[in-house]
Amino acid sequence: MKLVAALLCLLPGTAQDPADELLKKIGAKRGICAVVGVERDALPVEIARGSGLLVFAQASNVDAIRKAADEAGLLGTRVWAEPGKLDHLHLADNVADAVIAGPGVSRAEVVRILRPGGKGFLGREEVTKAIPDGADDWTHPYHGPDNNPQSKDRLARGPFMTQFMATPWYSSMPQQSVISGGRIFKVFGNRTSAQPQWRVTDSLYCLSAWNGTTLWTRKLSPGFMIHRNTMIATPDLLYLGDDVSCKRIDAATGEVKDEIVVPDGLSDGPVWKWMAMDKGILYALVGEKEKSLEPVQTGAFRGAGWPWWKIPDYSFGFGRTVLAIDLATKKVLWNHRADDPIDARAMGLSSGRLFIYSHKKSLGALDAASGKVLWKTSDEKVMAGIGEHDAAQHPMKGYLSASYVKCSEKAVYFAGAMRANILAVSAEDGRFLWQLPGGNSQLVLRDDAVYSLGEGRINGVESSLKIQPLTGEILARFPSRDRCTRATGSEQYIFTRGGQGGSTAVFDVQSAQPKKGGVISPMRPACHDGVVVANGLFYWGPWMCRCDGTQIGIISLASGGSFDYAAEAKESERLVAPGGEIAALPVAGEDWPTFRKDNARSTRTSMSVPAQVAKKWEFSPRAPGVVTSPVAVRGRIFVAGADGIVRSLDAATGEERWRAYTGGDVKYPPSIANGRAYVGSGDGWVYCFEATSGKLLWRFRAAPAERTIPLYDVLSSTWPVGSGVLVEDGVAYAAAGNANFDGTHVYALDGGSGKIRWQNNTSGHLADERQDSGAGVQGHLLLHEGALYMSGGNLVPLARYELGTGTFSRLAGGRGKDLFVIDGKVQATGYALYWRQEDAHFIAFASFPVKDGLVAVTEAAGVGLAQPERDAKGQPKFIWSAKAFMDIAAVVVAKDAILVAGVDRTGTGDKVRSTAGIAALALDGGKVLWKHELPASPVGWGIAVDRDGRILVSLQDGRVACFASE
């Protein structure tokens, strides 16, 4: 690793500089700043306030830093703080844009966590990290001007480990991406299939390639169909062609520096149809104006819905004029005028030759230096091999209008979703070389062979082929890919969509016989991009069709190297136990001591619901933020939240009795047992507090290592304790992990001391299968018939662990974070744990047994009372049902009524208005007993009923409301 270091002898010790001076030196306005070993309580807050940076602090004064950030309303949203020795900094490799280090911090550690180009300040020394040798950029939508989606990156290797998960959560269609200079540039079109995609339509996003931070955005030319090669990334400038010009955009700021305009008289019009860059020359196909596309905004249509590229009906991507432009002077070096329209999808540049194709007319090559025609052929065999166009406008082909040409020094290859064959012609003279059947085949050109990733089986045999590049000899056959996603290559692998749940298929192509190397199960690659490989990292998403996997958004994986994914925990290294005497807080039958009332998650109370209620109090935190559902024991309410704060409130008044801090997002409420409050935090630790005072009794690191990463605009352990804590017979059970390929760690801990009873560290990586096949932590724990159950993600819908030993087994049973015992079996429903809160808090399906029936919730019918048996399709047979709210977020089954919290919506498009509320429905007949408006949307399963009949509701902005009898 090369380093450029300068001694800044005239400056004072950097960590002591005022925050505004430090921000000037850092330069970055957005991203991640680490403040490590600095004993200035207010510095992280000052840096966060003075910039858009997320601030990670690691120091001995962690309590003071958390308190200062809490008072500023920034804890858990802009500032995170963790304790820990300074010989190991808790951030992942290459993730920090800046590091401010105090005395005793290792220079090597500062360099490790800095991203290339980031700045570290160690006293008087400033360190800038260089780009590592072996990293590659992805400068064109298909990697390079040859359209071959094969990365040259030597650092991006398996096994995998999460680098970041980032927003935007969803993508409109089409989508294209390029990467250079440590920045990802993504363009999104205006075809959408669901409302959450609307916010990115006709947009250009620039994100940090190292930590996923959105650096800037700008709108695209409205209605311009972007799915074409008109975007090229360089370290300093992004070149973006549209219907007016080629804009040269400052990569750091998003400002348009200048434009390249097609000179008058050279073309049929100003529209940029295709671009490529090589050795300081910009090559372009330009031509006539195109029909503007009106936006498609619908929830009923899965797919793109844009018109097919066709002349004469449409002119998308077709032109007659090819230009070569000197980027230093913006002067046209040469131009070529074709007799027939050139199809931009069949253009490519390799080894000084620029290939052009006019449908059914001719295929030719231009000299890139002079523009002269090197050769041109209309050979019938070549034209027939290229064949007719297929629209490719359905899910199996990805709604594609993609390039169907890839080229090398020796050959030009035709294949893709809109082609019926795989065809190779000579790059030197256009001669026919070979042809194979291969409809909807995706090509990746590697040094040893052409790899054709086929979709499905052809005549009963595998359709994926390893092919000799110049003869067409089939060297090997291997399993087919799944559906739409384009294939892309890294040094080790070829990636496509595939596997159960539409995950990512990994094909090992380093051996003579390619083989299915498993799947990366939590997410699937987007149709148009696939898996993009650059900077030593792998990039996914966002997905476009709302048929998402467990994980969504923009996801990046790094190499895990020699990391021990199944490392066993040692108490001496993991357990911190201040200890001390505790006050008793007995739990009675009508208390609500844990998530959804009890360890079976029954969401049942024997309390009666009052005939009328009124709001008695409302608790508001200093800053808005998602709070957990409430729990209640003996006049005390307990909640936690995204800020990492655990709170105890007085049930009668809502006043805060105590608060305690953890280092990360808390997904599930405390579990109260034996005078203790147990919490699992996003920092990877299990905490045990005294329930009456908030005093820390012990904490146990469930994560195998201190490794903090960006997780959807916050900072989190790679292994957050996302399961919450389930306590049974004095034992606390918890699971740490997220993506199964990072490893999953499940523990049974002594509730009094925190000592390990048993541990399972292998269910994320099953011993008889590859790293990528196992259970993640994707929801809460549930106890049923002597076993723990947990939602495990795409390939392990249900993970089961024996209560006494931790022995793992994989079960079917739905998918989603919410677990229920339905018809005597545990099933998972709903949404994944780390999806957008505004999507994931609604109930997809739920069922609770009551006398002579079921209380059921479905998206179509709402909530109601159903017969014990199901219909032929397994759906409830409702005796009565009521749409108390359009979307239901929480349900409690009481003695004589059903409590429901949810959201109603009125209006359409940008004028949608949401109204949240809580209601009581009579269990006998469904009559609305009362209904009250809530000031914000309720959280998922955010209702509890305490022993005194108070109804408690947690809201997504952090408030907790109490309703009681008038």
C-alpha cells in the first residue's frame, strides 16, 4: 500500500484544533469521519453539526460522548460512540473518509480504516491513502468500451463479507452504473412499478464506492431513455450524453463543468446515442431527436414498459453519424456518415477498431484513429446469424434494451436477450467464424474462453457453455442461470441471478470444468446491472421489480480473506460484568414483559378493553427516531430505539425514570425478567441492565469481531444483535448477524452472570455446504415446543435451535421477520428486518388462536375472526372481517376486543395523505368500539397492554402514547 505523508510542522496538534479547522482540512462534506482516542467529549458532535458527516467515536470517555450526542439529538443518527482499546479501531477496512486520531492510536490502524483518497490526522502528521494496486474501475455501463462485463480487478475475491448496505432502497427502470475514482454513478429512468421507486425517477446519483454515502444527486433530461451507452466515468469527470449534449460533470460536486455539442451540419440531430472513451478520445454515435417518454407510475405493472427500440416507429439508440472527439480540445477529429441507421446496441470498441451494425444491411469496422472503413460485410450467413430482433420486454428477459455485442482483438460476438443465436465473426475482416443456438444467452469474455450463461435447459441439456473463442468448440457445459439478470465476471467468478428465492448465483470458472459455486442468498442482482466489480469490492442493486430478496438497496461486499467466520466466543474476551446487587421487579401474569407479550409471541392479554379511552400522556424523545414496541411491568414502561438508548418510563405519567446507552440500533424491546432488562444492540453486544435503575449489570459481545460498517445511513456492527433477547428459565438467548455469509452466532447466556451456556457459530455457514448457504439473523426469536425459532432469510426461512444445546436445523415456513405459531407450526411472514421502516412495519399475515376460532390478519381482508379451519388455498375463512385501517401495523387480542393500529391513505401521486390511528373492534361481530387518531405511524407490533389496562402505542417518530379509560 503506497502512502503519501506530509509533516505539517506549523500546525498545532490536529486533534486539538477547533472543529471548523478540522473540517477544512478534511475537505469532505459527506461520508464517515472517525474520531479515535480523542478526549474531547464535544468534538464528535461539533464535527457532525458542522458538516454532513457521520461521526464514529472510539475512546475511553464514551459515556460522555454519548450523553453529549444525545443532548444534541444526534446520537444514533449522526454520532456513534464505542469503548475499546486503541490498538484495534472498530471500523471496517477502507470505510472512513477521514480519521482524527489522538495519542496512542496506531498509524497502521488509521491507514487500514481510511478509504483510498481519505485523510488521516495523527498529531502533526497528515496521511493520505492511495488507491491500492490491483483495483479496477468500471468506467462504461458494460465495464469498458468493448462491452465485456469482465472486471480486471485482482483484489475482489471470495469469501465475502459485507462492506456496506446503502440507500436508495429501490430503483426505477431502466438503471445503469459506472464507477471510477472511488465513486459510483447510477442513472435511473422513469418506469416504475411501485410508489417507493418514484423518488429516484429520471435521476443521477453519485455515491461513495467505499461506504455507500450519497454524495450528490441531480435530475436527468426528462423523458430521455437512459438505457444506452451514454455514460462514462473518470476520476475527475462524469461524461453523460443526453438529447441535448454530452455533459462533463464534476465527479466531486455534480456541477456541470461544460458541454460537448454536436456541431451543426454533421448529424441528423443533437442526440447522443452511444459513447466510448479510449486514450483521450471520445467516440460517439449521434443522431435524430427521439420521442420523449412519459413516466410510468404504477403498482400493477412489474417491469419497464418503455417502447421498443425500433425504426421507423421509434428512434431510440439509432443514428447515422459516428464522431471522434479530442477531449483536450473538444474538437471533432473525424466523422463517419452511414447510409443506413446504426444500432447503438451493436457498437463496440476494441484494439483500435470501432464496430458498427445496421440491421440486416451490414456489419463493419472503422479505424479508431482515422475513421476509415477497415472492412464491411453483408454476408448472408453473418446477417442471418445476427438474426431478427426480439423485444425482450418480459421478466424472463429483463425488459432489456441492452447491448448485444461484445468484442475482443480477434472476434466480435453477438448474443443477448433479444438474439436467438450466439454468433462470432472475425474482428479482423468480418468473416463468419461460428454460430450456436443460444436465445437469451449472456456472454462474458475471459482469457481462457467465452462463457455463455444460458437461461434454462435446451433440449434437456444445460444451456450455459464454455466455448473456444475462435472455433466455437464447446469445451464444457455447466448449470444455467435464472431469468433476467445479465452475467458479469470477477477474477474468480461469474455472477447471475439464480437459486431459491431468486438469489445471486455464483459460478466458479477458475477450473477447467465450470461449476455452480453456490449462491449469495440474501440479495439478487438488478436485471440491467448485475453484480458490478471494482475497487476490490462487489456491488449489488438496487433491485427494480419489488420482488425483493431479504436485503435490498445498494449492497457492497468485500473480501473476507482469512477471517474465521465460525470463531467460538471466549468469555474472557467477550464478557464485561460490573455486577452488583439488584432490586426485585417480579413479573405477574398480566404484565407485558417482552415483545408481543410472551416468548410464544402470542400478542394476547386477558384484560378487557375499556368501552371508551382517552390519551393520558405522550412521551417525546429529544430527536425523532424509530422506537421499539413497548413492554410493561409493574407500572414501568420500557422501550429502546434506533438511537441505542434504553428507557424506562412511568406508566402513570410517561415521565422518564432512567435511560441507559448502547452503541447501536435496538430493533426489539427489552425483555424483563428477574429484575433485569435484557437488550440486543446493533453494536453487536447483548446488554443486561437493572430494570429498576438502568445500572449496567453485564454486557456480552455476541459479534465475533469489532467491525463497524455503514448500514442504510447509520453505523452498525457487521453482526448486530438483531434478534432481540428472549429470556426463559433464567437463560438469555440472542443471535448476532445479518447476512448469513458474514456468519451467524447464536448464544444461550446465563441471565444472572452473562456466562455462556452454549453457542452455535456455524448455522450461517453450514458444514456440508458452501459459505453462502445458511441462516442469517432476520427477525426476532420465538419459543415453541422446546426450541428457539428465528427468521433466517431467503434460503433458510426458519432457523430452529434446540433450547438445551443450540443444535441447528433448517425448516420451511414462509419468509419475513415476523414469526407466529399457526396451526401448531411456526411460520414466518411479513418483510425483512432491515427494509425501510415505512414499508416493513405493516402486517402481511398473522393468526392467533382464540376460543372456537382464529383472529387473523390479511392484507386483503384486514383483521377479523375466522373459523378454525382454512379454505382450500390455506386462507382464513372469516366469520367477520373489517378494514379498520388500509395498512395494519399492530394487533393485540384482548378478552373481549381486538386492538388495531394502522394507517389510512387518501389521494394519489404526490398528494397522498396518511392518517394513523388506533381502534378497538368487538371480538364478537367486529363492531368499532372506538377509534382515535395517532400523531404518527405506529411501529410494527407497537401496541402493549399493561396490568392496569393502559394501552401503550409506540410511534415511528420515537413517541410513546398511553390511552386509558376515560
